[in-house]
Amino acid sequence: MKGGLFVPAILEKAARGELPDQRTPADYHLPAGLSLLDEQGRAFRIASALWRAFESTHARTDVDPARATQGFVTELLRDALGYTDLAPCREPVALGDRAFPITALACGGRVPVIVAPHTLDLDTPDERFAIIGSGARRRSAYQLAQQFLNASKDCTWALVTNGRALRLVRDSDTLTRPAFLEADVELILREQRYADFAAVWRLFHASRAGQSDASCSWESWRKQGQDQGERVRDGLREGVTQALLALGTGFLATPGNNALRARLESGELTVDAYFQQLLRLIYRCLFVFTAEERDLLHSDDTSPAARQAREIYAAGYSFRRLRECALRRSEFDRHTDLWKACRIVFRGLAQGESRLDLPALGGLFSPAQCPDLDAADLENRALLAAMRHLRWSGRGGSLAPID
């Protein structure tokens, strides 16, 4: 699964079927006598058989990829995922002075479906997805779906697929920051990953569309994520304040930082300038946390050297480990090894470090951003106190990781 449509915590629960609207067969509109597990197993067997027949056409030159994909997708959605009213669109769907070449409509016409041939990526522009009346000759399947949703008053969600990937898309105010949920259908069915298919079934099943936005599970899950995000944001604001205090006092209390203390006492380094460096350090940490959690920190290089570099990073330099260390009081010592590892990461992100597979980003990580802090030491107890405030929330009476 990938994409930023739902917050990870909600998505994980939904994938496991742990949300309130997922717990009974009736939630998925199953007939009496059928269990969720029985239906998921049946759907998996159907999808697997459909995939084998579909995959066998990929290398054939006498089979049109578009027709083969549309046939596979139609049966997959109808017979395995519950879209029993899937209806092909014979003509482009007109909205105002534009017409959109939608492949099919489902769920009472509320969920448009766009199907690309298996030979075409969902983000690759093609003339077949051009919007009539828009002036542009080519669109990708994903762009077509997004612009149709943005123009439609009746449709909020759409499905986009090329048979190999299945993408859930929502109406969005912006096209520059796309948000979607995508499942790798090819990987799941080719490698017979039943558990992953069951998660796809729970997430993409037609029952999730509801009869309206008020009864739409996707909309409910998204709203839960937004509400959770607001709570986390409030908690993070408090955490940043406490982290600033922990770092600010920690740098000044670390015995080896005589030069830093002297610069502050003389006024050569003003209190405001010191605060700004501390704030940039917080931003650096939050950036690395986020990049790690979204698997965006490293390159896509699959060479043995790159893989080994990422393993070294994960074992000795990852910020993820700081989150776990922050829970163990035994780690709150007066050594400075954890901060030294952080400085190596920051330096690697400033100029690039192939030995850790870190890109050269500069900007926030350039030496000019935190010159006094980069040259100072910091005891583990101060660093981990700050990480505890940034990465763990105590709201609700128990510690929970901050997404």
C-alpha cells in the first residue's frame, strides 16, 4: 500500500478490519450465513484465477492490451470486490462544457472507474485520457480521475487501475500534492499474498463507498485521520516547546561546550540567534523523522552497495531508533555518542554521503543553519528528552507515538 490519502494509523486499522464499520458481514453487505473470512477467501480464489488468465495475455501480440485489461478489471471489481452494478460508459461523461472519457461508473454512478491498459503507467499521459474541451491533448489516467472528481458535484471518490495497480482517488483542491491509496495488485496476486489481498478487500470493497458521503467509510476514515491529525498537531506544538527547552538547556549544561557558553555570555551569539538555531535543529529532526517514515530518505538504487549503506544507516544512524531509545531511561546517560551520530546524518544530508545512501539536500542542513550547535556536544540524556517530547504524546493518559 502507498499514498497519503489516509493517516497511517487509521489505514493500518482499516487494513486489519479493526474499525467500527468493518466488524460484521452486514458491514460489507454480505448475505446471511457468510462470514468475512469466507468471503475474503472466495474473493482471493476468484482474483487469483482472473490474474492467471490476464497475465497469460501480456506477451501475446494478438491481444489488445486495453481490451484485456478492461475485461480483467471488470471481473475483478464485480466478482471479487463487490462492484456488482459496474456499468461501462459508452460515451464521455459531460460536465459543463467538458467531456471526460470515463471507463465505467459504479455504486449508483457515484464512483467513476478509469481503466488504462496494463502497458501504461497510471501517471503517464496518453491521448485516450484527454478531456474534450480542455485544450490539452493528453492526460494520465490519474489526472483524468482527479479532474473529473474536482469538476463533479456528485462524485467524491474514484478508482483508477491498469490491472497491475489499483488506486483510490479523492476529490482534491490541488493537483500539485496528489493524495491517493494504491495497492500493488500484480505483486499480491502473482506472489499469492493472501494476507495482503485480504487487506485490499477490506479497503477497496464496494461497500466502503456507502450510499452517500455520510455513509462512506472512506470519507469516515479520512475524517478520523484529520481529527487525529489536529490532536497530534496540538500535542506536537507542546512537544516542540518542551524539546526546545531540553535542547537549549542541554547544550549549555554539557561540560565540553565552553565556547558556546562564552559566545552567549559575551553577546557575540544573541539569545534570539541561539533560539533560531535550536528551532532549525527541531525542523531538521522532524524532517528526518518524516522522511524515514515515508521511505523517502534514501535513493531507489537497488545495488548491493546501496542496500548495504541503508543497512548501516538503519543500524547505527536512523532517527527511528532515537524514538525507541527515548522510552528507555537507561539510555539517558551523559555520553554524547547519539548526538555525534545525528551530526553525521546532518552533514550527510548537507553534502551527500554515499556510505549511508544519503542525498545532498543542503538548505536546512547546510552548515550555516546551525553553526554553533553543529560544533557543540550534547549529552544523550538531553537529546533523548527532546526526542521523547517530539516523538511521543502523553495525551489521554498513555504514551503513543506521534505520527
